[in-house]
Amino acid sequence: MTITCDVAVLGGGTGGYVAAIKAAQLGKEVIVVERSKLGGTCLHRGCIPTKVLLRSADIYSLLQNAEAYGIESDGSRLVFPKVQERKQAVVNKLHEGVQYLMRKNKIRVIEGNGRIIGPSIFSPRSGAVAVELADGEMETIVPNNLIIATGSRPRVIPGLEPDGKLILSSDEAVDLEKLPDSIVIVGGGVVGVEWASMFCDFGVKVTLVELSEQILPGEDEEVARELARLLSKRGITIMTGVELKPDTYAPREDGLSILAVYKGEELQLEAAQMFVSIGRAANVEGIGLENTDIQVVDGTIAVNDNFQTGESHIYAIGDCIGGLQLAHAASHEGIAAVQHLAGQGSHGYNSNFVPRCVYTHPQVGSVGMTEKRARELGRSVKSAKVPFSAISKALVEGHTDGFAKVVVDTETNDLVGVQIIGPHATELIAEAALAAVLDATPWEVGSAVHAHPTLAEVLGEAMLAIDGNAIHI
């Protein structure tokens, strides 16, 4: 069966379904092809389930430390199956919401494996999609424009492939039936540190190893050091500059062991389980790219500033094109691609304006460049930092660790980047992201009235501190 439409979206994850909704809002007839469930990794195996688990971990940790707030909470205990029940309930609710949005916007969803085909009897140009349905039948979609949004999957280390028992990736970890007594987390990026923080709050003994010389590689060095200090203070063993020896991996009755090289010496790591988190690989195989003029560079689909591939009527967005590999980035890439194919010009998407969030305890939020990266690019910058300990609301909350840091170009007074580590940093960073979009100066942000007492005052103070005008430090 052959179906024609204005826009077809290959992949119904966050970027894909948002692109589909935007296209429908612009009057396009849209079809989404999804091989699993709408919402993709973010909804079912990534952002949402992990944040639900992190929330339960946060509450459990708070109960364990309630005496600091004058509250005795004897008898509180963790019932992990109920934690998982709540996680699944939230995921199911949101999944139903996405399905509703498809119906509301009259978007047809076809469940099956889609593969791009070249010029054929169906179309004189590549970009049609052959879909194998669950019952073995085939359907062919012939769109005027195609958007590839196939996402990504966890990278694996040869010899340490996830088995769902001793070795886990994030895909398996979100469905754990019980918590291990101990775990080795391989990789100190965003996913690795979030799971380290979560496991620790749940009472698991955590060892975090990272190949680079700092956790959160690519983020601000001061932020990374502060997070490492605070995670270590909570009992997490953190080792950077570590090289694993996968060929020494050995399963045991009570867990596993593996050799690692740390500070020039071999070290035996032992734990009940291992969690491998070394980044994500774009899903570019098996989708028919070889039938097109689309280029794959370093494992990701090459696109221009409008998210067009080597074939101008085929776009690609989200994790499959590399870059930030964040759900909210994919969504805005999808909107930008749709507006371009609809002839509406530039969406104004700029990756420098995309906030990056880490949901550890404490949280990390950042936008723009780090001070180090700016200097590497030859920019003349200055920075200012204000600790949360100077903010009244942080004392009220009982979380005074961390700081807000502002980086500014000394020649233009433009904001270069903002980094926050501390309570609710993932919410506070929104103001900095808006300031970047509006090209606001530090003086303008600092002069805006920030309610007192609020945690948001830390950013206002940091903006004023750039010129030595902070009030409370």
C-alpha cells in the first residue's frame, strides 16, 4: 500500500513528535513512523524515568537527614518496587499524553520498522519510506519532505556489553527490580553522575570511574571539582584518569571484578553490578541511508544550519546528528526544520542558547561556553562567582553548597556563559538562557528585581559581581 503526505517523520521520540506537531500546526499532512513507543528514549528509558527515580531518591535522602530540620522520622524505609511503580505510572501518563497530541493534531502514526528507499516506481527521488508492520505487511510512505529523527542508543565497551544482570546500561537500569549492594559506574558524564547520585541516595555503595581527568568533561572545571567534592562527601568513591581492562572482567557469584589502571598502578574493582555510561551512539544503521546522498560523518548524519541533509528535501534532527544530544535541543531542531521546509525562514535556533542540566544532588545547570573554552577560542573574558552560602533562601532550604558563575566578554560585555551548581540549578538556569537569547548584559540581568528570599538572587548577585557591584558578598 502506498500513502502520500506532506511530511513524514522517521522516529517518534521527543524531537520527532514535536516536529510532527509543528508541521501539523502549519497545515501539513503528517505521518510519523515509530518502531516502538511514541516518546522514544527520553520518555521510556531516559529523561523521564530517571528523573522520577531521582525524585524518590531525593525524598528518601531528605528523610534520612530530617533531624537537621528538627523533624524525627524514625521508621521510614525504602520500598523500591513501589518506587518503580510510581516511575511507570508517570511514564504511562505522559505516553498517553503524547498519543492524545497525535490524535488532536490529526497526525497518523504507523508502528513498524521504517527504511528509506531510493528512486523507485513510488517516487523519482529518494526519501520514500518502506515500513515493515508487525504482521509482516509492508506500507510505503511517499512524502514531500522527510525528517529523520531516529535518536541514539547507549554506547558499549567491547567485552563489557550489557547483559541486564551484572552489566547494565541506562536501558536496563531504569527497570531494575531491586537495588544492588554496590555498583561500579563507568563514565562520569551527565548520565553517570546522575545515576551515581541516585544510587548513593538509595544507600548503594558507589564507585565512579572516568577516563578523563574530570567528571562532566566539557563543563566548567570549577563546577566539576565542586560536584566531585560534594559527591565524595556523600560517600561516593570518584576516580578520574582511569583506564579499564575489559579483558580482565570476571563474573563472580556475588558480582563481578575488573582491573583498572589508576595513577599508573593496577587496581581491582569489585561490585555487585556494573553500570556502563560512556555516551550515546547515533541510530544511523539499518534505516536506508545508503539509498540516498546523505552523508554520515563520525557516526552521525551531516546537516546544514537548516538541518537539511545532502538531499535538500530530507532533514535530520536530534541525537542522530550528534551535537548536544538533549531532548529539548531535538525538539527545537525539529521546529526549526519544519519552519524551514514550510518556507518560514529561520527559527533562530542556536545551540549556544540551549541550557544543559544535570540532576544530581546538588544540581548543575549551564548555558553557553565555559571560561576555559572561551579562552581557547581566543576570546578575552572575565568571570564572577557568588556562593549559595550568601543567599538567604539557600540557608532556609538547608542547601548552601555550590555557586553561580558568570562569564562575560570583556570587549563587548556580552554574556559568554553561565554555570550554576547548587539547589534547583536546573530551574535557575532558565533565566540565564533567556538572558542569552535576549542578548542581555550582566548589568541588565543584575538590575532586574529578584524577589527575596529566593534562590534566584544568586544569579542576580553574580551578574552584578562582574563589575564588583554585588551587594551580599
